[in-house]
Amino acid sequence: MNNMSLLPTRIVLAAIAVLSLTSSASAEVRPFPRSFRIENVKTDGATIYVRVGGKGPAVIMLHGFGDTGDMWAPLAAVLAKDHTVIVPDLRGMGLSSYPSTGYDKKTQAQDIGRMMDKLNVDKANLVTHDIGSMVGYALAAQYPDRITRWVVIDAPLPGIGPWDELLKNPLLWHFNFRGPDAERLVRGRERIYLDRFWNELSANPKAIDEATRRHYAEIYARPGAMHAAFNQFAAFPQDASDNKAFLAKGKLIMPILALGAEKSFGEQQAAIMREVATNVKGGVIANSGHWIMEEQPDATAQAVRDFLVKK
């Protein structure tokens, strides 16, 4: 039962994933290859922490909540053999800066566009997950000539397809869980908050091991981190408006692989992307919940690589 069009509640649970939190490296989190270097790229109002390695056609990988760019380490090791791999932490997450504004996905996409400029990357493939896919759509819509192929993994798009139905479901209380009192409730309890997403949105909660959970909880306990996280959610209404404006200008035409996790968005991921793009291939990562790189890293890496190298 992986067709979310038949199970609207699944869509809801998968969207909760979009509220999950992502972060950076601890001794037990799989490291990037030693050949990777770190760049701190200044954009308009933010400093973006970026991992760069490999050689060949560029591929940019954007994380979501519940992980930072560290989630992509297994895939980076595979792709760096014949790609230049670029893995930023998004504004307000991981080791990037936590500015007071700019959490709409249009602005965050502009961060990535400026990062590309400063790294002298004219065109790139794109791989995105969760909130990173929301930023990915804003990136591809604003810079369509700079994105050659896009793998979008397990996430809805604000204002697109089933979005309005998602917002009606009480399971999505966290979309509006923000403000000073919410931050006081979560402060010092970041692990409890994040465990909810890891446990409820995975096919196998044990796949997100203790070291990984501890690592990400420590990242989101940093001063300002949860405030920035809540601002990601607060931007959803603006994101929905921006996405409708992007779509009004026409659908994306670059090749897109839409991967849904079997226990999350499943085949519905491709249906969502066909709302905004003309050249969409669907796929499902079997035996996985939302946390695809933790739950099924090898299968995900194989699917991504096969698509990116396809002629």
C-alpha cells in the first residue's frame, strides 16, 4: 500500500517529514571522503557552509529537516568518483549561519545560485530531499538553464497538488508550532522533538541509530537553531504563493526523477512533480520511510547515479 493518492493520511505523514530536522557530522555519522574541502560562501544575508569534492559534472545536493548536508555522505562517496559534488547546509541549518530573515524558499534558492557563482559552477545536476526539494523547485524555477537534471526525493511542494488538503489535517500541528513559547517548550528537549519525526516517519526507526539521533539533536540545540527551524515552517504560506507564481510562468522541462519512499510518498511523488514539470520519471525506494539515506542508502545511491549518468 504505497499509493498515497489512495491513502491521504500517508501524504500527511510524509509531509510531517518535511518538518523533520537535518544536521552535520559527529564521529559516528558517516564522514565525507577525506578529499572533500570546506568552503564558507557568503550570500546575500547568510554564510553557507559547503562541502566540495570530486571531479567532473557538478551535482548539488540539498538536505531537509532531520538531516543537514551530512545525510548525503554515502551518496557523495559514490558520485565523487566522476562528479564534482557540492553539498551545502541550507540557511539556518547545520553549520551555515542563522540569519533573522530569508527562510522563504525563493530566497534560499538564491543562496544556492550565488553559491554556484562563487564556486564557478555554471550548470549542475540537483539532488534534493524534504525541505531541500522545496528549495530545489525554487532554484530550478528561477534558474532553469542552470539545472540539467533533478532527482527530487520524498517531499511535497507548498501550494502545489495536495498541499491544501495536507494543511487541513490535525497531524500537521507542527506547521504552525512556532513562536517564543514553542521555543521555550523545545529548548533543552530537542531530542524529544526530533525523535517524533524519526520514529513516526521511518519504516524502521532503528535505522536512525542512537549516534545519529544524538548528533542531530546536538546540532539543533545550538543557539538560534530551533528558532531558524521554526522560521522554515513560518515561510510556507509565502512559499505557496511563490510556487504558484513560478508555475504560472510555465512548467520545468529538465529531466526529473521523482523518488518516493515506499512507506511515505511512494508513487505520489511523481504525481506531485508532474504538476510542475513536463519530463518526469517516477520511482519508489522499497522498504523505506522518509529517511531514505539512513534507511536505504545503497538503493537510493544506485537510483540517483543511474539517472544522473543516463544519456
